[in-house]
Amino acid sequence: MNDLQGIQELEFADVIGDRFGRYSKYIIQDRALPDIRDGLKPVQRRILFAMYKERNTADNPYRKSAKTVGNVIGNYHPHGDTSVYDAMVRMSQDWKLREPLIDMHGNNGSMDGDMAAAMRYTEARMSKYANELLRDIDNETVDYALNFDDTLEEPIVLPSRVPNLLINGSTGISAGYATEIPPHNLGEVIDAIIYMLSHKKYTIDNLLKFIQGPDFPTGGIIQGFDGIRKAYSKGQGKILVRSKTHIEQLKGGKSQIVATELPYEVNKAKLIQRIDDIRILKKVEGIDDVRDESDRTGVRVVVELKRDVNPDSILNYLLVNTDLQVNYHLNMVAIDDHHPKVVTLPRILEAYIQHQQEVITRRTKFNLAADQKRLHIVDGLIRVVSILDEVIATIRASENKADAKKNLIAEYDFSDAQAESIVNLQLYRLTNTDVVALQNERLELNERILMYKNILGNSETLNKVLINELKDVKKRLQTPRKTLVEAEIQEISIETTLLIPEEKVYVSVTKEGYMKRTSIRSFSASDALDLGSREMDYPLFVQELSTHDAIIIVTNKGNYIHLPVHEMPDIRWKEMGIHLSQNYQLVNGEQIISVFASVNGGIETGETKTDDEEDNIVLITRNGRIKQSSLALFTTYRSYKSRTAVAMTLKEENDELIAAIRAKQGVRYQVLLMTAKSYSLRYDLEEVSQTGLKTQGVISINLKDDDYVAAGLIFEHSITRPQALVLTQRGNLKRFDIEIINQAARASRGIYLLKELKNLPHRILTAIPLTGGSIPVVVHGDTGYIYDFNTKDIPLTERLANGSAITELDQLGKVLSMHPARLKMLDDN
């Protein structure tokens, strides 16, 4: 039992919570987040302190980085050498820090993300700016704590005679916290601090008169003053940062975009690769080459353009689609009073002022004590001169140094410190010259002591000292602002018409879902009727369009696809093309029923609607619903490259679209519906109200329970003697004038179109409209046989006639479908 006395029973959750809490506290306070006073993380502070102790300062020679890393690890920071060296390298990179803390000789990485040389190859020393962070550290200005093995002391914060947190910013991720503080201009920050010290009351708008916004070491342009103000007020926010670019004109009508300043922390090599990918994949037409012409004089990323391409449009596209323009998110979290907090701009400056006031107070007390101690000694030395002979005699009469001190204190009332300085005094110091120097020193000491007491006793005097020291730092270290701040965010509109060369092409889509675009040259060199397709497949849409246009594909599942012509694959006329399912996620049994051209609908033109866009699409379903929606609603959508969008909501699971027909704006139409059992209904399209997408429409015809709509057609009122051709499942063809169907109200039952037979009655499979002249028609059978004929060869019949049978029905087998043999577009060619 004695062996179990030290064992405690604890809940596992409590143990994990306690340990993780300790770990979180450690990485928050001692690793990842900066202190609000000096703006440094512990590893950065320890690196600088180790270099300072080794006199590896800006006014001393460089030393091997490996030596510094070893000192840091051995004395202050017991972590891996790689993490320490990486921190050291970042402190030297002038594209990461606005004012580098370390001056490094050798390869310290690059904006392309290249690694620095190994620490055995590089040399380093503190920068002049870093010297200011440690100035006065020997004057008891900050508190110290024992290091990890209690053998040395290290500062818990540096005096930081410059407002480093804002000037160099900070980036870090810890448990539950992340910080993203941008760098700022030293001169602007100091001016704001001086304003705060000179005014008891101030607002953030007062401070923003001095601090324009972040000042990134890589330059660039910040847009949106409101975003800056919001971020400074709340400690969190977003600003827009874009590259500094210009256009250079080349010979032969060519031009190039040149970026000379990039957004902060953008990897230049990855940016160039991204632009080159856009060129290779032809996501935008017009880019000829991408080069990195950067050298020691600065950044220069060149995007060479093809002849007669609008460079402003290409630039706008690259700003939107690459890191030439980024959103920088401010999240100003720092350790404030031993706790991680989201801090505002005024709070950061106030904390720095409070820290400096404490530093100056402690330094003044240290100097006051030292000068008072020295004054006491000087007073003793000056008194010795007046009794020099007696003092010499007393010393000569003494046995040793200790006895001499004892005798001086006893006989002349000197203090122990004065007696010590007297016995150590060299005789040459007692010349008239040195006596005068002592008297002058006493005068100076009295003046300094008076000044120190004034500083300690008057806060306004202390603030004046701080202001003068800040002005001195600004005079010695300030550099011009690199980042331009623009008050308003420039809206970028990408005129795709200028990015995509306009070209006339032929676009084809087949019933089975194969699509392509073909150049005029390939089309002209081929037989127009020799469209590459599978057996029993046929063209549903063939039209000459521009690469600035789009097509709208409607499927039987009530969906549509908006496809810009310029994104379609460029394939020769005789080849089959690619299938819709290669790019789009189609549901089981989904098929194309109609295709429409959207002229100038494939891209954002910024122009008003064309007449075509005012047209409507009439949608008719198998279960007796109908609606019409504006073609202008069939626009592009976020996932248009891989998914379909809803054109009409189908409420019933077995419902599907059987027809999608274009109705021209300003033209009156009549609807003709035919059910499988040959009920037919005709009424004006005006009875169908226009609705948006995703609606289910209205009832088109009153169906019997076991019936469904087999065909839906529309006819212009102005057409003389419109006709329709019907195909039944038994292979009969019936041609008739639509006027034999009396016009009735929408949603009526309709009247029979075929004579009902007792045995094997005819059922309507499909129908096509006939609006003038004879046209060739094709009927497909399940044997693969094709029966073709001209509509004029089919006799015109009365309403209740069942038409005439196809003569080659034995070869066809079971009839499947019927369609015009040639599209009008092909007929014209």
C-alpha cells in the first residue's frame, strides 16, 4: 500500500484540459505573439539580447550566424537551431520587415521563397535600428528573469526606444489566437506619438492625420481609407493591396504590363507561375510571355502581350485572378498586461508611451543614483586639496590601505566611499588642472541631478524628454513612405469582349449530347451534312455564332446549362466532339431537349439587352404543366462549368420536360398540346403568364389519370395554314391543319385527334410543326433502320383520321422517334 500513496485518481478530461491549458499559455505568451511594448516575440528578443551581450552590434564587425544561434540556444532559448536561425533570417529580410533588425551578409533568401544559405555560411550583426531597441538596457530600465536553467538573467522586455510593434508589425499563430499586424512608417508613427504626448485628448482621426496606413516594405498601393480606419478602430479589418504597375509600349503594336512593386508577402515566383498557367491554359487570350526581370535594383515582373490586345483589360483580369491584388486582413493581437488582446491603434501607441515613460523614469533614477554617488566622491576629492598635507601625513602614518581608510574616516569625517577613492588617488591628479576639472565636474553633476529630479517630479518634463528622443530617432532612422494610400477602392470591371478575340465559328450540339465549336475554315472544307456523330444520333442545334456568344442547353429534367461559346472545345467538323457528361454532373436519364443561342450572352459586355434577350422560352412538361420565362433569366451562374441550374421546378418524380421552345418578343403565338391518348388542345400563349426560373408553371391541359402530354408545339398567329405532323407508336403518320382543333381555354381536356380503336389503339409518340413548304423528315426504328420522306408525301387528313402507315415498317421494327432530316441552318448552306 505504501507504493500507492503518491498516486492520484484524476479524470482524463481534467488532465488533458489542464495540460493543454498550460501549453496554450506557453505558446501564447512565450512563442507566437509579440509583446505590445517592444513588438518582439521571445525568440526575437533573445536573439537580439544574445548578440548585444556578445557585442555583435551595428558598430562592430560581422560574426558567423552559427555562433549567434549557438549562444541563443545554449543560454536563452532551448529549441532547435533551425527555428532560431529561421527567425534570425526573417529578422534580416528587408521584404518582410519595414526596418530589418539584423544586418546579414550572404544569402538570406528571396521574395521567390528561396531558402537562405546555411548558418555556417552567413554572417550577421545587429542593425542600427536594432541598436535602438536595446539602448539604455544597462541602465536598469527593464526587469530581468532567470533563463531556462537559472544560470543567467534575460530581459522580459527590451527598452525599445522605437515603436517596433507598429513599425515592423508581426505575424503569428498560437492556440486560439492569431495575429497579423502590418508594418508602418517610422516617421509617421513617431509623429502620431508626439501628437499624443502634446495633447491630453485625441481621437483616432487625429492620429490618422499622421499615420496614413500600413507602409509595406514591398511598397504597393493600398485602396480604401474607410477600411484602414475601421481596422485601426476595432483592431481587425481588411484592406485592399495591389501591385504598382504600368504599361510599356513595344514595337509592332505590342505592349507589356510591368509590375515594379508587389503586395506584401506575395511570393514572386508563385505569382509568375500563376500568370504563366493562365497563359498556357488560355484562360484569357492575349498573353504572349511572362518574365521575371528583377535584379538588385528592384522588382520587375513583365507580362508581354500579343499584338493589338487591350493591356488595361488584361491587367484588370490579372488583378482579379492573381496575387497582383490581394486582401490583407488585419488582426492586431498582442500580449498586453500579460494577456493576449485585440488591440486598436490608439491602444498600441498608449502602451508604447507608458513603456517609454517607465523606461525613462527607471533610467533617470539609475543615472540620478550614479551621479549622486559620483558627486559624493568629487566633493571628497575637492576637500582633500585643502587639507592635502594633513591627509598625506595620515596616510604615511598608517600601516596599510585598510588602516589608512580607517584613519581618514576617523580624523577628517570622510565617508567610506570617499576614503576609498582618496587612498586610490594618484598623486598627479592633485595638480591645479585636475582640481579645476573636479570643480567643473561637480558643477555638471549638480546640474544633471537637478535635471533628473525635475524629470522625476514633473510628468510634462518627462514627456518633453521622450519627445526630444523620438525626434532624434526619427531624424536618424526615418525613410520615405513606400506604400501609396488611395482613399477609394477602384472597382475593376473585366470587359471579356476585349480579352477574348472575336471569331465566327459554327456551334453544334447533337441529341445524344455531343457538342463542339468548329472554325469557319474547317466547316467550309467539309460537307455541311457530314457532321461527325454516332449511329442514330442527329444534330439538334447547328448555328454560326461568335466567340462572344453563348448557348443555353435545356434538359428533360428541368435544368439548363449556360455555356459561353469561347469555352467550348475547338474540334473539326467531321469529328464527334465531347459529350456533355464529361464536364457536367447529370442525373440518371437526363437528356437534351433544346438548345438556344444567346447572342452576346456569353460574356459581360456592360451593354443593354439585345432584342434576342427579350425573347421567352416556353417550357412544357409531360404531366401537363406549362410556363414561359424570359431568355434573359437563363444567365451564367457560379458553377456553370460543372453543374446545371434549374430552369423549371418539377414537383412530381415522374414528370419531365418534353418541350422547350423559343417565343420571339412581340409575336403572338398559339399553343398546341397533344397527349398520348390523342387528346388535343389549342389556345393562345397569352394565357400562360410569364414567370421566373425555379417556378413550376401552370396547368396546361386537363389530363386523365393514365394519360400524359406526348407533344407540345407553338405556332405564330401570322402563319398561313399552319400544320403539324404526328407519329404514333404503331408507325402511322398523320398530317393535319391545326385549325381542325377548335381553340379552347387553357387547362381544358381537349378533343380527340385520332380515332380510338378497340384493339391496339394508336398512341401519339411525338409531333413536329410544319410552318410552310415540304421538309424532309426522318423516322428511327429500334432495328437501326432510318425511314426518310418528305412531308408533302403524307396526305392531309381530317381530325379523327389515324393517318397512313409507314411503308417500310417491317425494316424499322419498333418506331422510336421522328425529327426533321436537316436543320434550317444546314439547309441554308
